[in-house]
Amino acid sequence: MAAESTTSTTTPVVGAGLPLKDRVAIVTGASRGIGRAIALHLASLGAKLVINYSSNPAPAHLLASQINNSSTIPHAISIKADISDPAQVKSLFDSAESAFNSPVHILVNSAGVLDSKYPTLADTTLDDFDNTFNVNTRGAFLCCKESANRIKRGGGGRIICLTTSLVAALRPCYAAYVGSKAAVESMVKILAKELKGTGITANCVAPGPIASDMFFAGKTEEMIQRAVDENPLGRLGQTDDVVPLVGFLASDAGQWVNGQIIRVNGGYV
Ligand SMILES: NC(=O)c1ccc[n+]([C@@H]2O[C@H](COP(=O)([O-])OP(=O)(O)OC[C@H]3O[C@@H](n4cnc5c(N)ncnc54)[C@H](OP(=O)(O)O)[C@@H]3O)[C@@H](O)[C@H]2O)c1
């Protein structure tokens, strides 16, 4: 199965009256997979986009060009930053503010890693455990911390972290990954309460299996088929199955949803 077949090709159209017009959104891990689809969707809703990546610039630059070519006003930039490094997260926000001459309104933290060896806890190396927690937990913490201090107060502020339905499904061979995401779900629920009075909401979107590079990495055909068979809707999730929920949470219509973990998985758990 080719990961490219899951890539969204929606071309954003920017105009007046769009729900995220004049809002600045940072999407981490937006060069590929779910983050890429979210960036395209938020751009189609009118947001000015910061497309973050960590290692591979080409797809991030291409996505920014695709968004900018669809509009007379450039409204996407791509920025390299490792979200596990506090200085780089700070500079990601600095770049967003200076590029668009505006505070950031929306943070979607989609950057993440999964150990594609699928080890049991007993077989998980300390290096792999540390790498998983560095990106998934420390990275989410740093993005949430910077967001809590810098996202615009007074309405429209949004923090959305991608976690996983595996926190509910608790399948063997995902101990470090699920632990790293469960921590984020707890932090985000507390953060939502701590942001009382700011108008900023904080939520997690927790997909089930979604056809992306991360999902296919290291999986046998049998593992992929099992994910299909486990799903009441009889297929893998696609990146575009996740984006409408993120768009809703990011918009004013989503303002009453706060401190929640929303599992979006076709009903497999
Ligand atoms: N796919 C699924 O089945 C699934 C299910 C549930 C939850 N999720 C979660 O959804 C999110 C997106 O997953 P995906 O499937 O889209 O993953 P993906 O296709 O592997 O893409 C990962 C993205 O994260 C970026 N990234 C990795 N490490 C980073 C770091 N330290 N700093 C900044 N960016 C970094 C990558 O950039 P580079 O390419 O430049 O390294 C890439 O853009 C993840 O948090 C994942 O845990 C995925």
C-alpha cells in the first residue's frame, strides 16, 4: 500500500468570510501525513499557516508553495524546528509572529514518532524510550508551554494536540508510545483548566490507525489487514478523516469543547 495515495490534494481557496481568516496557526509535523492534511484544511478555512518540520525540508517547502500559489496573498511559511528543543520551539513562535505580524492564535501539535520495531516493553531499549518521550511528550509539553504563554488571549485561542486512540485500546507492543501520549492527554486536560479566563481552549484529537508513513513503517501486510478488520467501518482511516474535527475545534464553533480527548477512529475502540 502506498502512503502517497493518502496525501490530501485539496487546494485551499482563501477569501473573506472564512472561519479562520486573519488567524495564525502553527502546525507541527506538517510536512507529511496527518499534520500536512491539517495544514491544508486550516489554510482552506483562511488561516495563515506555519508549516513545521524537523528533518526533511522539501515536502514542507512544497506544501507552503502549494498554499501560497492558491492565493494572491502569501499565507504559508515553512519552518524547521525540533519540537523537543525549547530554543527551537521558541524560535518557531518568533518566526510565526514576525512573518505574519500577529500573535499566534492556533497551535496544532501533530509532530510525533513511533518505534517501528513494535517492541514489547521488555524489549524496548532505553534509547528508543527516550526518543519517544523526547518528541511525543517533551515536545508536546514545550509546544503547550509556549502556546500557554504566547497564544492570543480574548477569543479564538486554540491548542490541539494529536494523541492516539491506542491510549484507550492499550494494545501490546506500544507501551512507550502509548505512555508518551497518555501523559500528553493528562497535561492537556489540566492545561485547559489553567487557561481559565484566557478564552484559549486545549484539547487532544486521538486518531485510530491512519494511513500515513508512520502507520505503514515496519508493519507486515498481516498487521495492516488486522487494523482494517478491527474497524467497524472496514477500512483504515485516512488523513482526511481527521481534519474536519481539527478544523471545527480550531474555529469559533468549537469554543465550548475544552479539556477533552476526542477519539476519531471509525469506532474501533
Ligand atoms: N498515523 C497513525 O496511525 C496515527 C494514529 C494516531 C495518532 N497519530 C499521531 O498523529 C501525529 C501525526 O502522525 P503521522 O502519521 O502524520 O506521522 P508521520 O507521517 O510520520 O509524520 C510525522 C511528522 O512529524 C515530524 N516530526 C517528527 N519528529 C519531529 C520533531 N522532533 N520536531 C518536529 N517535527 C517532527 C516529521 O517531520 P520530518 O519528516 O521533517 O522529520 C513529519 O512531518 C503523531 O503525533 C502521531 O503520533 C498517528
